[in-house]
Amino acid sequence: MAPKPAFDVLTTNCVELQKLLTAGTITSVGIVEAFLSQIEHHNVNGVKLNAMITTTPKELLLSIAQQRDRERQEGIIRGPLHGIPISVKDNIMTGPELGMPTTVGSAALRSAVARKNAPIVDMIIEAGAIVIGKANLSEMAGWKDAGLTSGWSAVGGQTQSPYVLGGVKPDDRPLGHTTPGGSSSGSAHGVAAGFAPLALATESDGSIVQPANRAALYGLKATVGLIPTEGTSPWSSFTDSIGGMARTPADIAILLSILTKTDFSSSLTESWEGQRVGFVNPQFWNFAYFTCEPEPILIHQQIRALEDARDAIHLNGGVAKQPVPLPTMYELIERLHTTLDQIWNHDFAREWNLFLKGYQDINIHSLADIVEFNEQHKDEALPPNHPDQDLLKWALHSEMSEQEYTEGAKMIRETARVNGIERVLAAYDLDVIMGPMDSKIHTVASAAGCPVGTMPLGYSSLNGRPFGVCVISRAGGEASILKAMSAWHATMPARQPPPQLVDYM
């Protein structure tokens, strides 16, 4: 049996790991070995989470870790992630030097190797991070069974939640209360399960914040256009962005600082003093069926938990206003949903065709090729529990004209951002808006192109799965979200690691 590591893989964050490295208590080699051991014990074995599709070859990983240790001995510290492992969602391209394909969960791309790293991968490597592996995801970042049973891919299988005993069950599909949520499911639940302390991921609408919500993590999607998305599988450049998931806001701030070349450390105040928060009406903004079928017991539990959080903000020096009247925002989703779907379909095939050019030596050159491959390999790509590829077919036949696209995009941005989020923030003099993460608030942020985050709030009395709070701000408002996250982390009950994995430790 391997010796017990000098830290807890389920709870230790990047800041703490860096302190241990600085003190000489541990080495990067030791850190990598500890997280690899956890992956080996619980990814396809043990609890069988299927959170990782592949890991960087062990010999290569240890060689990189040794290099980081040598640099440290020579006084070269690249940054706060120096020598610390990070998982990368498997729709983000990694080059041949890391020894892994970029499958996007698709059987058609099972062995496909990118020509080079995505720029965001180069950024984290240059900052000293060690890419431990590629995380599982909803196939092609969310096209199949999005929402209720997301987290399944033809390559990685069905991601499971380490918080819910028994995992995803076929007869539970209409409810969605056991599913890992969002396309970045492997990224989130891998961090929760101790496979890595931090995850780099992508989101178009809910792909980061929903799985982070169900893994009791902090997650943040940056403002659309703030971070380069080159080398990441697209849904639509209109809503696609980059972000991460971690156990603490400080780790999220570190990652975001690297990706944006902006220092967010001043946002980590751990105080509500001077912060102004607006809460939507949780009885109106509750479960969206796309996300999870409404469950009265859990809805009541979440409302009580939100009330406690609101009171805590007030008692700790912040201003908490509730309810912030956003009934028109729900109507906004209903009114704009068709247009947003049309924009996504318009962009999907065209942008995927460009993305595929980033691979070397493959026979798949277009979205049409993937659709054809799936039809020819139905047993693998379209099994009985996941037989549908209608979204891909619809994307191949988009009938939206360029003029309709331009007008629709302008209308959505004005309605969701200018007359929606920004109007409410200004009218009520707010820094951020909060509400239940199981609602569709994140879709409003997506339509607006604004940043959106999630924070852990509690655990279902029904089955133990985590639930959290959605937090949004204006475009470019990442600092405000991180400031709220930092205060939340300092004043709210601490998140809990997955009980069934604690029992294994």
C-alpha cells in the first residue's frame, strides 16, 4: 500500500499546497503521485466516477514534476500554481508533447491528437501548473441529453457524482437529481473527488457553474471575449467562455489572474463590508425543468438556506436586498430562447469545422463527418440510453440568415445585458445578483455575455447532493464576483468533501 500523503487530496487547496511546497514539507512529485493514486483508486475502480478520460503518461508527469522541483531549488517560482496539478476539460486541445488525445468525448475523435496546445493550456503551463489529465464531459461539450443526464460521453462513459450513492440511474432520468450536471461534469466531480485541486474548463450556458454547483465547489465563467477560446471545442462564440472550478475562491482568483493577466488578489477581502447584494425571489426563480425537475422538499430547503445566507450577509456588514424584482428576466428567457437556439445552431457547425482543423492526421474534417461516423458506429456512438444526435443534425441545417443573426444577437445582448442585468445592478445600486443555482439565472448571464459564478450553499436532505447559489455581475465584473465569493467562503458554513470518499481515506 502506498504511504499516506502529507496532505488530504479531498480538501487541500492550491494556496495550501503552495505553502507546503515553499516550506519543503512536500514536493511536486509527491503531490502528483498523491492525486494520481486517487485517480487510480476511484476513476474506473473504487467508487467508479468516470471523471477523467485520460491522464498524462505517468513517466512524463513525474518528469515534469521533477523539473518543477528543480526549478524551485534554483529559486525559480513561476507563480502560485508552480508545481501544482490541474485537470483540463477534454474539449481543450493539448499538443503531442503531453501525450494525450483531445476526444471531446466523441468516438469519432477517440484517438485524435491536436497539433498544439490551446493558448489557455500554454498559459497555465508557463505559470508552472502541471496538467495531470483530461476530464470527462458531456459529449462534444453538451449536445447529447443536455441538462438532465449530462456528463455522458462515448469515450469516458457516464460521469458519476461522488456525493450521491448509487449514481445516475436510467429510471432517474426524468428527475435529474442524481446527475452531475453540465458538460464540465468530469472537471467538477474530479476536483470534488481529489483527482486535482483545480480544473480548467469551458462554458456556453451552465457548463461550468451547474456541475460545480452539484460538486459543492466554487466555479466561475468569465465574461465572453475576455479569455481566448482558440483550441477549445465551440458551441457558439456568442456565449462561449473560459473558467474554472476549485474548492476555494482564492484558487479561482489565481487561475483567472493567469488567464486574464490581471491581478485579482485585492478582491479576496473575506469581508462583506461595503458589498451590496441583490437576491432574486427564490420562489419564482426555482428549479428549471431543463436543469432538474422541481422537488418541493428541496425547494423549501434551498429557500431557507438562502434566507440564512441573506441574513448572514447583513449581519456581517453587507447590504442584502430581497427580492430584486426580476420577473421580466424569466420572461426574457422564454422570449429569447428560440432566437438564442437559432444563434447556437448557426454557429455550431461552422465553428466546429474550424476547430477540427486543429487536429493532426484525422479523417474527420467537419461536423457532417461526425454525424456520419455516429450513424456508422451506432453501437459505440449512439447506444440505447443515448441514441439521439438531433442537435447536431439541426446545426447542419441552420436557416438563419446573416442579417437575422446580427439583429438577433443585438436584440439578445440589449435585452439581457443593457436592459436586464446592468439595469437592475444600476437601479438598486448592487455589485452582484444572487439566486438559486438550480434555476436558469445562468442563462440570462449567458445571453448577456456577463460573468457568472456559483458558491456552495447546502446538501439535499433527500440524497445528499450539493446545491449552491448563482452569482452574476456586469460584463467585466469578475472582481465583484470574486469579492462576493471570498466573503461567502469566510462567513458561510464550510463545504464538505464527499462522505463516501472520506470513508475510503
